[in-house]
Amino acid sequence: MLKYLKFSLAPVSLIISIYFALLGGNYIWYFFIGFTTLIIIGDIIAGDDLSVHDYNYPFLLNFMLYVNLPLLIILIGVMIYVIDTQSIFSFIGYCLTIGLMLGAFAVNVGHELTHRKNKKVAMFFGNWLQALCWDNVFAIEHVYGHHKHVGLPEDAATARRNEGIFSFMFRSTYNEYKNAFMIEKNRLSRKKISFLSFKNKFIIGILRSIFITIFIFLIGSINALVCYLISAFISKILLETINYVEHYGLVRIHGKPVRPRHSWNSNTFISSAFTFNLTRHSAHHEKAHLPYWKLTPYENAPKMPFGYLATFFVALLFPWFYRKIMDVKLKDWYANFASDEEKKLISNI
């Protein structure tokens, strides 16, 4: 049963965040600090999780994903209810906490579910989770663009060597929308369907986010609307920072298959449990169709310098230090992972 319970950490954390949000005041800060500290310190203490299990009750593992949507809606609802009575300091705490929860349990879970392209229930939950973050086109570009082009110069979500994180965020976001637009335009064109059709996933994705935003405005206040929009923006920063560290500096040759060496991997137990094995990113890119519980840890894949959240904070808050660390990691990647063709490509960059 423990192998199932570890993936309950995400919904349990959301339930606890709802309780602290209801308490108001500085309690929201207590949760934010406690949650981030738990993951960073937990990764150090608990170490790596290299286990691979057989699961006889996949519906339990899917429930751990689906329940995030109603819990996030409740969390946002609590924010709407209490935000007008909060101080500026607490308001910032709500923005940071909800932004982190959206990034961790909306973007990430939505990412897992929207990979299940032929499963209507999974796509419904995945698309609405992404819509909460104002980033629904991610489901188009990530699945049909990033996974196809990872490690190539044209990939929006592969950070180049020495590329600053903030310039990467602008480049990645712009190309994400541009690529999603073209992917959907071409798909509809092949089916001889008008771009302005309600079958346009690009337009429908944006309309979902607009609907959520208008609904919050109608039932809440200006403070609630501003808090929600800032939280969604923070979740976008989290997403792009994770994109930045997952493939930073790695290259691939056109026409060659995606291998474990084309992603920075992490097997830390705590981060893996909280992110539904997103940390096993090398396996995810090699076999994107697999559900999260079937991903292999790949002990010998290129490793992130720290746990997931710690790497995230270092890259975002100390980008110069992160690039310095990664210079060493990339030299190791060149010596021990890169193919001969990739070595030639790097030499010409």
C-alpha cells in the first residue's frame, strides 16, 4: 500500500493548503515555507527512489491525478472568500502559495493527463487544469512540438548553453504560442476544417482560461482577480523554469531518436512523489505514452545538480551560479554521454 500512498502527497498537500488558506493571515506563509522546505530538505534526507513496482489498482493512481482539479478549485474559492480581509503581506503569501500549487499540481498533472491523447476523461481534466494556469496551449505545443523537437535548435522548451533564464522564458513562451497556433492550424487544414471552428483546440484552450477569469471576477472582487492572475503568472514562471532546467544545454542530431541522455534526470524520492515521477524525465521523453507509475528511474542518465525544487530555486534566483554549475555538468555530458555526431555539433556551436 505504501507504493500507492507516496503519490497521495500531492492531494494531501493541497488539502493542507486549503486549511491554512482558510485560517488566513500569516498561516498561508507558514504553509508556503513549510512546503518548500519539506521538499528541498526531504530530497536530501530521503535520497533517491530507484524502485519500479507493479500496480494492480491503476484507478487509485489515476484518482491521485483527477482529484487535483476539484481541490485546486476549492483552494481558489477559499482565496476568493478571504482575500479582501488580508494584509498586503498575506496577499503576497496567497499569490505565492496558489502559484506554487498551480505550477506543481495543475501544470504538472495537466501535463501528465494531456499526454493521454485518446482518453476523453484524462483530456478533460488535463485541459481544465492547464486552463487554470492560463497556459492551455501547452497541451498542444508540448505534446506535438516539444516531444518531437527536444534537443534541436527549433525546440521552444530546450534551453541553449549560456542562455539566460529570463530571455529563455520570453523565447519559450512566444514560440510555444506560435508553434501551438501553427500545429493546430495545420491539423485543421488537413481535415478541411475552418480555423475559426469550435474544434480549434488553440482557441478553445484560451477560451477556457478567459471563462475562469471572468467567473472569478463575477463572484469575487478585484483583489481576488488580481491574486488569481498573479498566481497564474507565477505558475507560468515555475513551468518555464522547470523547462529550462530539464534540457539546459543539451543537443540532439536531426533525425536521431530521443534517448535518456537528452534530458536532465532526477530520482529523488520526495520530488518524485510530489511530481508524479516527472523527475524521471529521461524515461518520459523516451516513452512519452507511458503513465507516470511505469516510468523507469534510469540511474545512469544525466543528473540534475540537486533535487527538482532546489534546482528550480537555484536556476531562478541565482542564474549565474546555476550556469556555472552546469558548465561542469555539460563537460561531463560531453565526455560521457554525447554521441560522436553530437560532439561535432557542440564543437561548431
